[in-house]
Amino acid sequence: MKQLIISSINHNLNNAIALLKVIDSNTYQDISVGPYYSSIGSHIRHTLDFFDCIIDGLDSNNIDLTARKRDEILSTNIESAIQHIYKLQEILLSYIDVNTDYLIHVTDNMGQGKITVNYTLESILAHANSHAVHHYATIGYILDNLGIEVKIPGFGYNPTTPINKREGI
């Protein structure tokens, strides 16, 4: 199961790389689209932060999703984001043979303060993958509002969305 989850994540990360290779820096950094006025770069950085929190907290068994690095270079520099994704994919592949028969403490803020709950490695990775898809959908919205058409099949759609409704950006 872990191998399938990591393969799915890497597929989604490859879709991000495909996007980053076809847009320019101005598009990546554009903050003109409301209502949130966030850039594609900020959404990519945010999804990478989520994965980084997992990696940073795994050894100590304390993943804190509120302790994001928010590295602005990832928000503004396409090549840095691509290189970060490659590094992340390599680390994720190293987890395939890791014993994960234990619970991992994951801290997040649900809106009323921090709370720590138990996950497995598989469940936090699946959560991170779904989180990335959610942000990819927002990226699709930004691109559409900018009048930029990019075709990456399935980008921003949950895999359970019926195929006839899942075109991608």
C-alpha cells in the first residue's frame, strides 16, 4: 500500500513539474486573481511545505503541520521549486522500505488551537496528496482567470471525479 501511495504522490508531483515547465515566472508569481490574490508559486510552496513538515517530523515522531518553513524562494523561483520537488520525490521513495507499523503524532491547528492526533505514515502521506490536489484545483482557477490554457490531464481533480468531468487544466 505504501508503494502505491508514494507512486500516486510522485505522479501528482510530476504534474506540478509539467506545469512549472510550461509557465513563465510572471505567471508563477502573479497575484492579481481574487478573491485571495495568491500566486501559483504560493500554492506550490504551500503544498511542498506540507510534505516538508512530514519529512522533518518523521524521525522524532512529531509532525507539526503548523511549523511550515514558508520558503519564499519556492514561491518565486520556478527552478528552485522544481529542484525541491525532485529532492522530495527521492526522499519519498526511500520510505517504501521503512517500517511504519506505529502511530505518528501529527499536530495541526483546526481553527481553535493546535491539536495532536495519531496517523500512520500512509495516512499522513495520503492526506498530503489530497491536500496537493486541492491546491492544484486552485492553481487551475488562477490559470483560467489569467486566460492561460495548459493541458495536464487530471490536474486539480480528485481521482474519484468521473472521467467525463475531469479534463484537467
